[in-house]
Amino acid sequence: MGGKGLILAIESSCDETAAAIVERGSHTLASVVASQIATHARYGGVVPELASREHLRAVVPVVRAALEQASVTLKDLDAIAVTSGPGLAGALLVGITYAKALAYAQKIPLIAVNHLEGHIHAVLLNEREQQNGQQAAKDEPALALVVSGGHTHLYLARPAHGSWTYKLVGRTVDDAAGEAYDKVAKLLGLGYPGGPWIDALALHGNPRAVPFAFSRIKTKIHLGGKPPRTKAATTAPIANLDPRFLFSFSGIKTAVLRYVELHNLRPEAEARREALFTGVDAPAKATIEDAVAACDEQTLDLIASFQHAVVGDLLKKTFAAQESLGASRILVTGGVAANRELRARFTAEAARRNLAVAFPRLDLSTDNAAMIAAAAWPRFEAGEFAPANLSADPSLALGSAGA
């Protein structure tokens, strides 16, 4: 081993191929991301087969670019880290296969990282870089909200003997918050991914025009007092979770659909999509100004009200969990953590409660490999290496469940 503390990480869990080189989990030397937005935009969501194909095309050039950006070679590395789950099976396998080959060829350890843990470490990496690697003051228990297109989870994260432990205390029982954003954006004739479009357009509407509301998730009689099972219940059961900290975003998605149908907004949405996103490269050319001009006042009010309600539900349940668990600070991470309104409202509520809240910088909020390398560093120091038969686990859970 070179002994420089350099980890090359590869992330390919969904629709972005990423590679990064991070020194000792606290200093990013290189971070390269190849986005597939243009590939999936015409479908309004990620197509797994296309994602796998694009990862195959991009993984080698992206790793080469990261090495060049960091001015290092493969011989300088101490370990290879890779996302092993959760995510799309085919997409994960591309990154895992290439990472295993590199580790074997260089005779260095391979470290498997949970994608959700990576998002939590994106905040910690950002803090360490701001403090020039001085991490002890910030490595304390925290309540982490991981909110993205595929996940909405609450974890109690605790440092333990140089590593971290995680306890799942809340999660969505159906759609993730980011998934709801994407589906609502598609319904309204907006682009993919939906989050940035809705966040920008929400500035131009009245957030209280449409009274969306979230009801408390109730248990079913036939389940004997346990919350309902979900599609990921085999690996991330919710039976032991407090219903107060469970999220559900399928209802508001349906409410938006009903509003569109009731107010006959579908023709306008179809016309908007035709105007903004026709042609092969139209999604890249369409601007927020174009979208504002294509939306009437009622649609802008609907968008603003949708975002206000979703952010409000995330805020309410996150701070309720923090208060119940006595966490001293809150970490908010994942793609939706880049949302302008979410950051503003969480910051204001934390200040009102005299709590610390932290977010990753914008480029670390969305999927990237630097967060995977940062999460891998404690495992490297502990000698927790992946077995030779490492494979993808699309439903990989993080930590234990229960408050």
C-alpha cells in the first residue's frame, strides 16, 4: 500500500456514473460525475436498462478522468470503494464489477459502501473539508434525514470506535419525496428531474393556494397494530418504527392528479410539454423563464402549494423525531436536500429551536462518488473489506430498525 490514505470510489447506483478520489475521508482530490439526464428526460424517469448501458459506456472514462484530475495513478491508491446497494441491480453491477477488477489488478482492498451511508457522509465530508480535516468536534450523534428520488429515511447516526452505527427511526411507506417531485413534474408537463423545475417555479406561486394536507399514517386492524408492509419490507421492516416518523407521498401525488383533472389542467400540461421538450435536445435548451411563461397562475400556485406541503411534512416529522430522540443536531442530505425551500425552512426551524442543522454543498447532495469514498475511510481503518464474491444488493438496508 502507498500509505497516502487515498481511496478511489465508484458510484453507479442509479443514473449517474461517478468516480472520486478522497484523502483520508476528509479531502476531495477529484470528483467526476457523468450524468444521464439527457438519456432519461424524454421518458420522464430512469429506464433501468438504459441506465446500465450508459454506465458501461461511462465508467472507464470517468475513472480515468478522476485519476487525471487528482494527478495520481492507480499505484498511488490504498483501496477501491464501491456502492453495493441499494439501487438498480444492473447499474450497481457495472460499478461493482469494474471496482473488483481494479482492486484485484492492483492487489489492494475493496470496500463495499451502502449508498444511504454515503449520503450521510456527504455532510460529514463537507464539514471536514470546511474545517481542514478537523473532524472530532462534529463527529457526534445526529439525526440524519436522507431524502432523494429513491429514499426518504430518518436515521440516528452515532460515532463508534472510529466508525459509525445507524438506527432507522423513520421512512416512507410508499413513494420517496423526490419520486413524488418527479411524478408531479411529469404530470404538469415539466422536465426531468422534477425537483429543480418545481423548486424554481414554486417561487412564482402562492404556497397556500391549494390546501394539501398529510394525515397521520394509521395501522391496520388485520396487522395487529403493526404498520403496513412495503415493497422493501424484507430488508427494511417498519413494524418496529413509530408511526409518527413514517412518511407517505403517494397521497399528495394523487391529490395533484385529482386537482389537475378537476380544473381541466391536462390540456395545458400537454401543450407545455410540447412547447418546452420537443426535439432531441429540447430539454437541455428549455429554461426556467420558458417554463414560467408556459405556466398560468393556477399551475404556479399548484406547484408552490405542492412543494410547501412536502417540505412541511419532512420538517414536521424530522423535528418531531429529533425532539423524541434528543438528538443534538440534524443532518439533511440527498438530492432533495438541494431544494431551496427545504434548506431555508429547516434552517429557520433549527434556529428557532436553537439546534444545529447541516447540509452538504450542492454537488455533494446529488449522487456522487466522493461521499462513497468518505464513508469507506472508517471501514478502511477498521479493516472491513469486501469479500471476493461481493455482488449487488438492490434492497440493501442500512443499520437496525427501531427507535
